[in-house]
Amino acid sequence: MNKGEFISAITAHGALTPKNAELFLTIFADTLRDSLLKDPRIALPGIGVFSVDERAGRTGRNPSTGQEIQVPAKKVVKFKAAKEIADAVA
């Protein structure tokens, strides 16, 4: 599902226009990003938990040459779905 399809799915409920659904999605993404910069864990009941995790540096391989390269340490965003969502998909 892409962004347009997701917006259409939101508007199918009848509460939002496509323009308002797109605005909501943009505001949600911006707020999530800004909030994760301040707090490394955001729990949204019924949706899941977003968290920031540290990934250690490691040795990797360039797939085209096979040469070893150093992959630097970085922060990554993780998401764990709420039980209701995880059970529905399983």
C-alpha cells in the first residue's frame, strides 16, 4: 500500500476528506519525528511502540566488489505493533 492508497483507506471511513487525511498523515509523521528526537520511546495504545535504538558499527561487504567495508554505528527507529494488530495479521 502506498501513501495515496492509505489516504483513500482513511477517507473510506467518511470522517475526513482526502485533503484532510493527507494533512493528518503529514502532521502525524512530523510530530512522530520531532517527538523521537526528544524522547526515545513513544507508545501509542492500539497501534504500537516506536523507539530509537543504537546500532553498533560493523564490518560489511560491498556487494559488487566483495571488498570489506566499515559500516558506522547509527541510530535506527524501531516499531513494535500492538498485540491487537499483531494478532490480526498473524
